[in-house]
Amino acid sequence: MDVFWTLPPVSRTIAAAAVVVSALGYAQIIDLFQFIYLPQYVLTVSAVPQIWRIVTAFFITKPKFGIIMDPYFVYMYGSGLERESARFSQPGDFFVYTVFVGSLIVALAGHILGGVTFLAALSLAYAYTYAQDNPTRQVTLFIITFDAKFLPFALLFMTLILDGPDQAMTQATGLLAAHMFDFLTRIWPTFGGGTNFIVTPMFVRRWFGDKPGVQQARSYGFAQRGGGAAAAEPGSSGRSTGSQWGPGRRLGD
């Protein structure tokens, strides 16, 4: 359990919940009908809306071997982004990304395509963004090794072959959702001169531990958030951006 709590929080939670819910469901200990996404039970005023289905639909894997492979793909590429991606460098950034792509998946797969479970689509969204960050990194899918830029299409092709076109179309909504996130947060602001409106709220950053002086482990070292003006040294001024050199001296003074 100590090791579990050191893993990236969003990825570990989704993967663990998927294993537990799916295993209990396929063992007929719980009824998975209560966990799948059904719009008529969520968007209703004639009864209490079962809004938990929006979340729990991401916790249901495919049967049999899927109980292992689906959470593995989610954790593998989700944790890679959560730990290493420069675009998710601040606490809570990856959570906001997951909420955004998850919401689009529910809208596209749940309301347009009639899908009832969304874990495969979420794993494809993670794989797509991971491939964007690491296009030339070598990845292995079963026994085949190739550049990561081909990863989301390989996963989609595998779903098409094993589960048919309907499941592949539902999974493809994850790719569309991840691309929309990339367009709104990187492509449009950088090349179109637009504004990125998808930002991490301060309460989410605090929720994920964004406090002055807290270190975050990154693949390239540690990132530490400063304490702001209140935590500055007494007597520091606008010129004090250089490195300190000896007791009380700054480089260049």
C-alpha cells in the first residue's frame, strides 16, 4: 500500500477502480448495470439523477483478459503523462485534462454513438497525448516495437479487429477529445493567436498539494513552487534575480 500511494494519483485511482469494479461485476458480486452510462438515468427530472454513472462508466473494462489490459494501458500512458509531460507540470493539470477529455468522450460516445462504457476511449486519449509528447520513443505492443507516434492508431486498429467497428468508433472519441484538448491549449494559442481558456483552477491545485515550497518529482528532477513575495528574503529587491555568491553577495554586484 505504501508503494500504491507513491504512484501518480489520477492514473492509479482510475486503474485501481477499473480493476475492482470490473472484477466484482464480472464475478457477479455487483450489478454493472448500475455503473454503465445511460443518459435516461442521468439526464432526468422524473427521478433522482444517477450522476455517478458519468464517472463509473470509466471504471468498466472489457471481460476476461480486458480486466488486466485495459487498466494497464490507462496506467501506462496516463502515468507517463502525469509524471513526465511538460504540459502537465503544475499540480492538478493532468486532472483537468482528464476531466476535459472525459467530458467530451461522454458527449460523443455516450450521446451520439450510444456507448455505455468509456475506459477504452480514455486510454486512447492518454495514448494520443503520450504519442504527441514522445513521437520517436520506442513502444512495444505485444511483440511489435514501433515509434510512439503510431501508438493510438495501433490501439484503435487492434480494437477494430478484436471487437468490431462499433467499439472502434466509440474508442475513437478518445482520440478526438485528446486532439481537441491539444488544439485549444497549444495549437490555437500558439499558431492562431487565440487564448487558452482551459486552465487549472486554484482550488484544484490546492487539492493536489500546490503549496509554497512543496517539491514535485519530475522525470528531469524536482520542481519547487516558490512562496511568493511573502516568502522572499528581507531586503530583496527587483535586482535580486541573480544567483547568490557568497554571504550576502549576488552575482554581478
